[in-house]
Amino acid sequence: MTTTILKNAYLIDPTQEVKGWKDLEIIDGKVVKVCENINTINADKVYDLKGKLCVPGIIDTHVHLTLDGSNRGYYMLAKAGVTTALDMYGPPEKIYEHIHQYGTGINIACLAAQPQNTDNATHCDYDQHSIRKFIHSEMKRGALGIKLIGGHYPMSPELTKKFIQIANEEKAYIAFHVGTTNKGSNIEGFKEAIFLAEGNSFHVAHVNSYCRGQIQESIQEVQSAIELLSSNPHLVSESYLSRYNGTSGRCEKMIPISEVTSKCLIQNGFANTESGVENAIVAGIALVVANVGEINAFIENSEEALQYYRNKKGRVNLSFPINKIEAGLLLATAKNKAGDFIIPAISSDGGEIPRNVIIEKGIQMVKYGALTHEEFVLKTSVNPAKMLGLKNKGTLGIGFDADITVIDTAKEEPVMSMVMGEIIMHEGLVIGKKGRIITTDEGSDYVKMQNIDPYIVNIEDTLLYQRRNNK
């Protein structure tokens, strides 16, 4: 039995109506006591957190761990104070392959992206049987469900509709970066996605990405997005606060393979070609993400960035500063008539992409007065836990998992985080190892076969299906 006590922290947990200077006692990974002046005489570990904010562990509902093969995302998330994350690409096997070496103790859930370009003549066109087979196969291997990446690699509206319908029938979690061969990754694509879903539920990935001013003024697109979500409460969603997007630098036949990259080039006045990508890099508009020690970071020198891009033959992540700050703020704070947030969560769309700014930007919003501390906790832990069906997380309540993030609000950065009572990051030093995989009963045996501990959830408990069933 291991006893850890956190002393003198400012605890905030709206689920327990806790707000104030308290101590917190943890035994064997569970919170057992929250009060003032806990006796430390029998504790194995004691941490004095005087002056620090202590909240339920940050849950990031949109990250990437498998895009560039660097495996830096695990470290970057832990350093950013995240305790649980939803990988939005997969496949789960890539995570299993690397979590033993690169994992940092974080709980990881995974959605598997459908194979790219399924409408191309060189790929089989999915029918209902093959879609069901794909979903079952990924869930048996531990995924919670699937991700449609129509914004980058669009399918036809008809095929997209099939995926959404069948995922709902099969009780799979489904997220959608909206876009088809008919409509792009913008507010029109968002409207089309809802139309194609025909009342079925899905997780709308990074709502702010559809409010970049491509179709209307950004503020008008924000209003449209809020109205769409308000009138379709069976959907769930998240938005992020970074100015930078994330996309692929790869080109085939001298043309970017990602529709997002193409649109970013055109929107900024560059040709939709490999030369256009290089010109955007030299101009400092397309930022190249590079492996730098234990993290990924933007290359500041444009000539060095171009050389890195060429050395990697374009197989790098790029970021364009195309997100509208005002859109991010409005989406993060929008509420319905009942006073509930229309978009449940603040995410990062980070991980291995260097924009893990949930705490930095979230605390800035608190200081500005756009959010209260309690609302920050709702958006970054309580609601995300509900989204993933994590009944024992998102709270500091007695008997619940001791997943905790400690924040220095003056510096707007995390100083400690723990998962199930085990410290995974302390004073910026990442010390967590491996991690757990959030999966279903269907995938738990496969996860165990990889010598990884499963953390089992019921898809019916996710906010996606709770809202669907309560329509």
C-alpha cells in the first residue's frame, strides 16, 4: 500500500464543489481524502504544492502520436500536463509498438483512420461489408472506433455517409475531420457532414478549423458553427486554441497529397505544387516541424527549414498560422440557454505537433475573465472524461482515480502530473513510463497480449452515445 499526500494546494473540482486550499491523500492510485491539514506521519511521499493550482488530470480529446514516426508526442503531452489523450489517427498497433519504449505513463485511447483515398481507382471502394469488417477489426485490436479524415483525404459523400451510418449501427466511436470530394474542410463541409449523418452521431473534430474565413468572415462562420451544434445536440465536439494548424508536407507527382495543405497554399497566395510548398517554407508561412532532442519543434530559420524538408523528402509535418484567435476564443466560451458549453472540450490537436497549449492558453483565458477556474476544469477534464466514458476520471472525488495535474498559474505551465497516483511529470522532468490503453471489452484481450494494461470503458457510456440515446 502506497500513500502519497499533496499539501497546501489550491484545489478546484466543480464535480465535488471543492474550491480552496486543501490537502489531498492518495492510496494505491485512488483519492481517499480531501481536507485541510492531513497528517503526513504515515505517508510514503509528501509534496508541498504551496501556491499551486491542483485540478483533475488534463484530458486531451484530440492528439496525434503516430503521424511522423518520431514518437515524441508521448513526452510532449506529459510535459504539457496531460494525463489522458485520444489519438486521432492510429492505427493502434503503432501505439502498442512504441509505448513500451516511449510511453510516459499517460492513458491513451485510439481511433483508427480509414485507409486514405478509398475512392481512387487504385483502391477498393468500401461496401457495407468491408466497412463493418474494418470497424470490427480495429476495435478488436483495441481502438475505441474510427476517424474519418475527409479534410485531408476526402471520400465521396456517399461513402462518407456509409461510414457514419455503419459506425453508429456497430456502436463504434466515430470522429470526423469534415470534408468530402464535394465539400472541403470548412463551414460548408461541416453543414454537409450533418446532412450526410442523417441524425446519426459523430465527434466533430476541431470545430475551429472550419471557421478560418474560407467561405464567410470568420466570425460569421463561428456563429454558423454554434448554431449547427446547438440545433444538433446529439453531436459532440472539441476546439483548440493554437494559431497553428497541422498538415502533411508530402507531395506526389509534385502536388501536395493533403487537401488541407493545398488550401493553405492557395489561401496564402502560393502555387498548389511542391515548389509552392518550398516557397511557403522560405517565406516563413509554412513552418516545418523537426525532431529536436526529446521534442518536436518548429525550425525558425527558413533556409534550414527548407533543407530539412528536402532531406526528409517532404515527409514532415507542416503548420500554417491560419487559425483565427477570435474564433478560438468565441468557440471555447459559447454556451447554450441552459448555461452549458456548446463545445464540451478544449483540445490541442497536438501531441507530436508542437501546439500542446491547453494549460497555457486556458489559464490565459481565466486571467482574462473569459473562463472561470471551474469552467477551465470543466472544459479540460470533467467534460472530456464524459466524452470518453471515463467514469472514474475528471474528478478529485473520494474513491476516484488519482489522475491529477498541478499548475503554476503565474507561469501558465504545469509543474506536476500523476496518473493513478503515480507521478509522470515533476517540475518539467518527464519520468512516467509506458501507459495504459483505454479500450473496450472487445479489445482488452488484444491489448493484454501486447503486455499493456487495458483501461476498459463501455462505448455506451461515452457522451457520443449518451446524447444519441437521449435524442
